[in-house]
Amino acid sequence: MTDLVERDAAAVTPSPASTTPPKSRLRSEAFARRLRARHAAERRFRLAGAAAVALAALMLVLLLGSIVAKGASAFLEARIRLEVTLDPADVADRNYAAPLRRALYAQFPQVTDRAGRRVLNDLLSSGAPYELEAMVAKNPALAGTTQTIWVRADDQIDQLVKGGYRRDLPESERGLSDAKVAAADALLASGALAQGFNTTLFTAGDSREPEQAGIGGAIVGSLLTLLVTMALSVPTGIAAAVYLEEFAPKNRWTDLIEVNINNLAAVPSIIFGLLGLAVFLGFFGMPRSAPLVGGLVMALMTLPVIIIASRVALKAVPPSIRQAALGIGASPLQTVLHHVLPLAMPGILTGTIIGMARALGETAPLLLIGMVAFIVDVPHGLTDSATVLPVQIYMWADSPERAFTERTSAAILILLGVLILLNGAAVILRKIFERRW
Amino acid sequence: MSIQNPLKLRPRAEDRPGQRAGAALPNKMTARGVTVFYGAKQALKGIDLDIQENRVLALIGPSGCGKSTFLRCLNRMNDTIEGCRVEGRIALDGEDVYGKAVDAVQLRARVGMVFQKPNPFPKSIYDNVSYGPRIHGLASGRDELDEVVQTSLKRAGLWGEVKDRLREPGTSLSGGQQQRLCIARAIAVSPEVILMDEPCSALDPIATAHIEELIDELRANYTIVIVTHNMQQAARVSQRTAFFHLGEMVECDDTEDIFTNPRDERTQGYITGRYG
């Protein structure tokens, strides 16, 4: 043994004369210069890196700042207080506009002409009678009584209250008549016009009237679509990854499949939309605008992402764990299910959630299968017509009304919130499932 | 110092006289003409070797000589390596382990394995040991499983150190303890043969001494094949030693003879440290 060690030592230790560089070269002026240059290069690199991070942070702050600045006001809506006397005759006729108008006129006794009254009518949202109707439907005892209620104001009044119109501009350039401004100011002065939390934004479906439009329908549509996507792509993706990584022989066929999966992950999403249009709508005759079809298309799009992420996670499990399990007689399936898959789970979950987040934010393929339609009702099933959050944002961004601008930003904020929630869930799940070895 | 008589390092008087007589012990496993290819590369060239029951066979030889490959043929762990082809015949109790009648899963339960690097599952100590009995259905009920775990840990000489923390992860133990846990995990399935692939190479001398003592005790109940780079270790723990070189088995004899009186000059050269 000692022989070995001595012989090894002799082989490794070089003779001092031949290889040790002359010490003077490490102490020379030229060396010191090079050393300074090396340190300077590192400082420059660090500075560049820090600058890049700062720039990215600045962009993010600018982006979020502008969205928040534009969208925050959408979470409030202007409402008008009215003393409504519900005439039983009107209730019987289901004429809810009349009692609202009477209550409004009562607040402006000086206005008697038709033109003046039309201005007053325009202060209320065209959806206000439906609000009242819903109220009475819930409590029929209200008929014949006088109630103090707050009803939604028209979107122009809403924008006026939020400062969307410049009062110093002449009437022709402002886009809002002096009469309406005066009427709104009178209501504001008496405290009959105020802002409250905008629940409509969260519960309602789409509408031509901004004050009645909400993302409720789009959120439900997104959820239904994601549900279909998840139910299809997660089990399929994980099963495919496990098979390819743990069981499939490595040959030309599996190589071909791998290359194709990687290519599929890079295919532009609109191509998947075209595929969905041709196959699901064209060939199978599935309904247009349905979350079912949207989910199918998204599942196709997410599948390669999940497979790739899962395979990476499975590859990262040390082979010693597989050997340990096989070595005591676990079958290959037991090895995978009991040991490999649990260890790969954090990575698989992260990949899955990232895939889901991508599907949630995707617009292009859904445009092709008709999910870009104007849909007022909140969908109740997988085959109901629906739209999704990003498509809703896209449609609102197209609308000319001022009030839609802030609602677009608000919807973006909500979408971002959901995405942050999803990514947060990924981080938390990772922490929970993570095991060290 | 050269290895003239490494047995002096740790004499085991009780074994010496019986060494020769023991040569008549029945063979637990036999290998005949075992040839292994990794793709086009030949790793083993027609190995003939007998593994006697209740004895420790040490496989020694320079790196890349095929001793680990041979070991992994014995419980068909090579099946999991892509492109690995095994020819020849390996029999366990006279039955061809590569035959159609033998299931690799059952074979690996009968021929357990301990690896070079301790590889406990990232689960509790208890789950590590009980995993094998559980998947093979060897224990009915909780009490029986508890007993199997306790016996296995005791046999592996680990019980005293872990009996109060069976719920802690196996990965929290020190390297030597982890390796003994892996041995406990292997013997919990009551295998007939235990294969050890350089079980001490990642351990410090004290942990190594622990494992070596353990191997000596386990010999009473199990047949053991151990691959080692440490010739003193081979001398200390084994009764028979086989010397591998470049994919061939050069010679296999009683350990004492191999180290004191090798027949082949390559063996002589290796154990005296002239090459390898």
C-alpha cells in the first residue's frame, strides 16, 4: 500500500526546477497591470449587470404604474341617490323607468321643459330600471312604498365625477354638454351623487354600456376553459413525460418524438387556433365560442410545455434513487410512482402552473374559434358561448368610450393579479413538496 | 511497508484453520462464461466464478476491470443500462437468473444490493427500512413490520443510534450511518445474497471499520459479494478473493492464498502495488 502511495507521490510532484515559474514574473510591473485590468473588467461587468437589472425594474414600475393609474378608478362607480316611490301600477306594468324619472325630476323642480328633462334622463344609466326591477323581484313588498336607493349613473357622469372630462374646455370640445355638467354638479353639491365600490365590474357580463359592463362572464369563461385545459393536459403530459423518460427505449423513434415535442412547444399559438378551427369546429362540428373548444385548443398548446418541464424534473432525480429502489426489488412502475415521481413533483407542478398561466393569458387561438364574440350572459356550462379575460381586455381596448379605457386597465390588473396568484401558488407548492436528499 | 502479509493487519484466528475445509461449502451462485457488452465495447470476457454460501467473496482489480459490471450481472441491475448485453450463464441455486422463469423483480429481492454511495430514500429511517418488506408483502400488519424494521436495524448495527428517531429522514444521518441504513434496507427483505459495490469508498476509516465488522457478522446468514479497491479491506472481510484484470478473471482463490501466494504474476503485481 505504502508503495503505491510513494510511487503516486513521485509521479505527481514535479521536479522544482522544471515547472515552477520564476517568481519575478508574478511580481513584475506587467503582471500588476494585467491584474488591474482584470479587476477593472470585473467592475465594469458588475456595473453593467446592475444597470440592466435597474432598467428592467424601471420598465416594470412604469408599466404597472401606468396601468394602476389608469385602472384604479374603475374599481369605483358613481351612483345617484333617489327617493323612489314605487307606484303599484308601474310595478304591475313592469315600468321601472317611470318611478326613477319621477324621483329624479323631484330633485330638480325648476326643470320642466322636455329638453331639460331629457338631460336629466341621461344622468341615469340605461340599466338603472333593471336594477330597480331586480330589487323589487327580490322583495315584492316594496311595491307601493317609498325607498331611498342608489342607482348607477351614466358612464359619462361617472367619468365626470372621476375627473375624466375637463371642465375648463368649451362645451363643443369637451364631449359633455354644459347642462349635464350643471345637473351633475347640483347632485354632487346635495350629496346625491357619490362613488361606491364597483361590484358590477366583477359580476356582470359584457355590455355596450360601460357602466353595466363587467368581467364576470370573462372570468367564468376563463375558469371553464382552464378547467378543460387542465383536465386534459396535466394527466396526459405527465404520463407522456414519465413514459418517455422512464420506460421508452432510446431509439430513433423516441428521438423523433422528442424533437417533435420540442418543436411543438415553439409553434405560434395562432396555429393551434387554426387547428382547433379546422378540427374541432370544422370536422367534429363542436359549438363556436365554447369553453370546451377553447380548453381543447389550449390543452394542445400546453401539452408540450408540461411534457418538457416534467421530463426535465424527472431527469433531475438522481439515478441513485432509482437504483436503490430497483435494488431491493421494486418493479419499475413502483420505482417511478413511489420514489421518482414524488421527487420530481415540485418541478412538474411548476411547469404545469407556468403552462396554465400561459394558457390563461393566451388570446390568439381563441379569436379563431369564436371566443371573441360579444357575450352578455355569464356562461353556465362548457358549451355555452363565452369569452375569456385576455379576449375581453382586447375587446374593451377597442371600444371608444372613455369609461372602457379605465375598465380595460382594471381588467388587466385583475388578470395580472390572477397570474401572480398562480405563480405564487407554484412557489408555495414547490416549497411544500420539495424534499432534499 | 509492502503487502507481504496483509492478514497481519487484523488477524482472525477463528477463521484460519477452517479456511481450507470451508472450500467444500456449497455454491450459492455460479457464473459460467459470463460475457458483457456495453454497445460494441466488451466489458467482461467469459468469467467463470463460484460464489459459496455464507462466505464473503471479494472482487478486486484495477478500475475499469469489470468487477462492478460482474456484480451488477448477478442481480440483473445491468438490465437497466441501455445497450448492455449479457451472455453466458449465471445461476442462483442452480437456476439461470437470465432464464425465462426468473423475474428480475423477484431476483433482486433474493439478491440484494448495497451501492457505492449511500443512497437512502429521502424518507424517514423507518420508511427506508420498511419499504422493501412492504412492497413484497413480507409483513402482515403494523406490529410485524415494526419488528422487521427493528431486527434489520439491529443486524445492521444501527438500532442503538436511531431507535429514538425512526421518523427522522434517513438523509439526516452521517455517511457511515446512511450506508448502514442502506444495508438494513437491503437485509429487511431477507435476501439470500447481498452484493456490495465498494460500500466503504465514500466513508471515513471509523465508519469503514464499522461496516467491515458488520459484513463479518452478516456472513452467518447471508452470502456476500463485495467489490473493493482497498486490498486490506478485501483481506480483512473476505474468505475468498477474485482478481479481475481488463475484463478477465485472472484468479480466484482463498483470500489468504491470493495475498500470500498468488499464482499469476498480474495478481502478484497488483497486490504489491506495482500497477493498478
